[in-house]
Amino acid sequence: MNDLTFGALGLDRAVFCNLTYSEPTPIQRESIPHVLAGRDLLGCAQTGTGKTAAFALPILDLLQGAATSGRPAIRALVLAPTRELAAQIGASFQGYGGRLALRTRVIFGGVGKQPQIDALRRGVDILVATPGRLLDLMNDGEVDLSRVEMFVLDEADRMLDMGFIDDVRRITAAVPKKRQTLLFSATMPREIRALASRILRDPIELAVDPVASTVGPVDQSVHFVESGSKLRLLLDLLSGDGIERALVFTRTKHRANRVARDLEQAGVNAAAIHGNKSQSARERALAQFKAGELRVVVATDIAARGIDIKELDTVVNFDLPNEPETYVHRIGRTGRAGAGGSAVSLCASEERGFLTAIERLIQKPIRVHGGRAPARRAPLPQEPQRSRPSGRASSAPQEAARSQGGRRRRSGSRAASRY
Ligand code: AMP
């Protein structure tokens, strides 16, 4: 089965024989042949669509096909906004490329530099990095990017949100001009379009819809509840049969800590992950969650970015996000690559405006437990019809996400420190 499908995209068997998947996802089908043909790519897709393999498989294919002798040089550079995402991308390269003579290394901040320096000195073919630590090591003279042939920017909109865009520009300036560049972003705010037009050459543009098609059926519902009753409601939900393992989102680190502590006190195995936790504490919590030792992880948006847990059945929005695109990112954590999942939102009266903005973005009402209060039943404002650029596999919600991203995202980096 694998032979027919991944092989038909032009990949060498050695590159896809380690896969456990039976067929490529839409983003993989659309992008792999173009990447193999050497084209630049602008991919509008979020985590959960299979985009990591969409770039990792052809990169492995191209690099193994043009092996160099002597000590490896960095020939592919992948930038990711968070440590978790960088680690996951690195693990994907290592998993897919297990039979190839290519070395992948991951570098990110929050941990000691020396092991990363030692690994770089031994030689690396594929480097996956977060921008801050990479620049740091570049300034130390430990990273040579002069041989980079393939450059990937993953989750570019999050890099913008997190204030990394200047770092990204500096790193881009250190990579050879003659290269292949792939840029992925869940939304396309104006700044990302501008960056893309500067760093990509005649790119193929692809878009896949994270909510409706590729992420699988996510059952979305909302409970209207007063703020002070959210914890009780969450405990009620957890005591029912429906939720095996849940990722719970709160607005701030402080609330994440409090909710995790209250859950623990109520007898639910839970941990919080957010930017104040050490890397090892975050990794430990994720490993326990994956192993089924923790039933709930409470997270802020930035900490949860890129979390890939196949068994995750439920995402709970303990607090609704004030940016509707964030809701799309959050619910993309469940129902991954075709599996079903559910997203439950707890909406206090002061959050009703956020709910309206989310429903406008996803262009459908979210099912209300216990019925919707009549006063709230104002019709959803109509989005103006946008014409779809020709030749793109786009979707209405994704278009809306893209068009609204630029306006809403600008507040993101200002608020980031609380998360
Ligand atoms: P990503 O969007 O790269 O974060 O991938 C999301 C999840 O989908 C990961 O758990 C991958 O292992 C999984 N995945 C990637 N490609 C496929 C595929 N062709 N079929 C099924 N699952 C996949």
C-alpha cells in the first residue's frame, strides 16, 4: 500500500519504508512532488495535517540522493517557533530517515549549549532549530549555514506572534541565496505574506483546511457557565465516560497552574505546561501524558503549540481565546490526521464576544449544551464573499483565517509574556 501511494509521489522507497501510514494526506500529495522537483513552497497548513512529513520526506529524499563525502555539513535547516515543535520535527526526521546515512540534530534554548555545540562539531546534515538558540550559536561561531540547500520555516505565523520575526530575517540572511525554501503557516497575515514574497522564489502555493477536512471530524460544543463554576463543570465532564485524555487550555500560566492543582486535589492526574516550566518538566509532563499516566495536561497556547499526541480525544477550552484563529489551532490538537475528537468550550458571559468571533471565523454555530440563551441568538454577521485564487486547494474557513490573521495577530507578541 505504502509503495503504491508514497512511491507514486516520486519518493525513494528507502525514505518511506519506515512509515506506518497507509496513504499520504492532502498536503503530502500536493507538496511532495513539487518539493522533489526543486520548487519553493508556500503552504497554508497547521500542525495535524501531516505537514511535517510533507517537507521531511522530500528533504530526506533529495539529501540522500546527493550525498556528500567527508564530515557532514548542514544542508537542510528547519526553523520552528517552540522547543516542543522543534523536538517533534527532529524526531520525525530521525524516524523517517532511520535507514539513511543522514544526521539530524535539534537545537533549542532552555537547555545547556555544550551538548548542542558538540553535536554541531561532529557534523550535522539536517538541523532543526528554534531561532533564538540558533542565532546565539551562530554568534558564537558554532554554526556554519553556508552549505544550506534547503530552508524550511515552519509555523511562520507563530514566529511572528512570538516576536521572532527579526531573528528569522537575520538567519535567512545567513543562508545562501541559491537554495530551496519552504514556508508553512496556519494563517497568512500581511507580515507573513511580505516575508514570503522576500524569501521565496516563484513558489507553489498550497492550502489545506485544518478544521473541516484534514484534521478529521472534531465534534465542537460549548457550555455557557459562570466563571466561578468552570472548575466544577470540568470535573463533571471528566467524571463522565466521554473523556479519556484531555488537553485543557487556559488564558494564563497562573490559571494553568491553578487548574492543574485543583484537578490534582480533586483526584484527577494532571500537570500544567507553560513557558515558566523548565524544558525537562515540560517534556516529563508530555511523556507522562503520552504514556497515559496523566489524564489531563493544562496548557497555555504557546506551550501547547505543536503538541502531537495521537491518543488525545478531547480539547477543553477552559478559557475561550480572544483570537479566533487560536481556537482553530487548539482544536487541531485533537482529531489529528483523520481520527475523530471533540472540542469542548466553557464560555463565561464575558467571553460571549469571543465565541461570536470564533463562529464567524469557522462559519458555523457551535453546538450548545443545554440550549443557547435566547438573548444571544443574533444572526452571525456575514463575511463578504472572497474570490478564491485560482489553482489553490483552499477553503472558506481558511480564507477567513488568512484574511483576519493580519488584523488580529498584531496584539499577539505584546501579550506573549503572560503565556
Ligand atoms: P503534523 O501535521 O506533521 O504535525 O502531523 C500530524 C500527525 O499526523 C502526526 O502524528 C503524524 O505522525 C501523522 N501523520 C503524518 N502523515 C500521515 C499520514 N499520511 N497518514 C496518517 N497520519 C499521518
